[in-house]
Amino acid sequence: MSTVTVVIPAFNAESYIDAALGSVAEQTLRDVEVILIDDGSTDGTLRRAARFAGSLDLKIVRQANAGPAAARNTGVRRALGRYCAFLDADDVMLPERLAAQAALLDANPQLGLVYSDLMTFDERGTVHRTRRAFSELHDGTVLDRLLLDNFITTSTVMAPKERLLDAGLFSEQRRVAEDYELWLRIAARWQVGMIDRALVRYRYRPGSLSDDRLHCARCALEVIEAFWQEHSDYFRNHPGVYRRSLARHLASAGAAALAEGRGGIALGYLLKSLKHDPRAADTWKSVAKALAFAGRRPARQTA
């Protein structure tokens, strides 16, 4: 049995799959299985991936396009490793990633998952050298903090296979924020480990699902609302966390709408946010911007 199974969902990833698989081949941990789930690609992803069969313990699974959640779930269910490490097909991992995370899980059997810091890059080079540039990282009992902000990126996660199965895997009804929902379920039951250094390079791609800030914010808000509906006891015992989490995600959706020039939609989210946290200064500033934007009138056209 392999120590780690790397689960890679791929959809039309011909331009990136060489770098992703190459980064797995360069890992210092050698007891590694790789399961690549081709999610209905129509390009040369499979052809390029097959060239790694000699250098990796690589299994390629083909399925009709069903989204990243379904693809990852297929990989987890077929995994032979004790631990499953996730990597999106357009991201890459640093050579010590798998060894460091497996060692942390070995030493701390109470953990539900381990994640790491990351650096972001695009076609021009490095954008951020650490995620701390835009989000705080936390470990231990993290549920309350995770309800405010999803600071866990999927390509940085390694988790025991049995924990993933016990938590119910990724929701296949979601195409965005399906990872957030799973991390919340895990954090509600187990502690979370974190390696405070960048072990993954996360690629920014214009036009990707994560590039649509308003859609992502709305999906995250749906996940948070569903969490509180399903955890009535936690709601009763942690009313402050409930208010802060809803206020934060409503404000995020409002800010994303405002950035798109959708003042009316932004105002709706922001006012709902203030009902939960009326003292949030940044939200009041966004309300002022939304009101100013909504009050604009198109300039009179002249002949």
C-alpha cells in the first residue's frame, strides 16, 4: 500500500498537466500513487499524461464531465494510500510537500487534514510569495475561524482517506465552494494541521471559476447558510460566531458586486451584513460607495 495517493482532477489541462505531474515525480517521498481523473477532456490531456506512466505509479481514470468534486471523489474512493493529497491540474507542488505533510499526519493521528501555505503565480511569474498576503492561516481547532474565511486551498491539502470518507467527501452538487463545505465538516469533528511554509504554487488563470469573485462569494455564502441550518446546536451555543460569519460573507459578496459595478446588488448584500454586525466600519464604507454608484445617472448624450 502506498503511503500517499495524489488525486488530480483534470479537464482540458493539456497546457498544464506536464508541470503538475512533473512536480509529483520530483517529490522526495517516493511511496506515492497518482490517480489522474480525466473529467471529460477533449484536448490532449490524456496523451500528455500517459507519458509519465514510466516515472510515476500512475493510474488514469476517464469519466464523463461531472465537475471537480465528482472527479476528486472518484480519486479518493480508488486510492490505495493511507493519505490523499489533492493537486489541481494547473498547480504544482514543491519537492518536499508530500514528505512534510505525511510526517505531520503520522505524528498527529487526531488531525482531520493538513494544509500548507502557498505562493501564487501567473504566466508572468510570482504574484504572492505567501497566502498571508491576503488571508491569515490557522491550525488546531479552527472551525470558528474557518466560518469567517476559507483559508484552506484544495491543492495544499492532505488528509487521511478514512477521514475524507467519514466526512462525506466533496458535494457533487456544487461546482464552486465544494471544498469549503468539506473543510467545515472536517473542522467540526477534528483538528486541522498547518505547515507554515509554501509547499504549493497556485496558478492564477483568467476566466477560471475562481476568477469570478461575485460567483465565488455567493457560493461561499450558500455554504455558510447551509452550515448554520444544519448545526442548530452550534448556532445556539455560538451566536456571536453566527453573526460574524454571516456578516463577513455577506460583506464579501457585496464588495465583489461593487467591484463589478453592480451597485444595487452590492447594497442589498451590504445592508444585510450590517444587520448582523452594525459596527463594521469597512462595510459602512462600502455602503457609501454603493449608494454613490447607485445614484449615478448616465451622462446626457449629445448629437
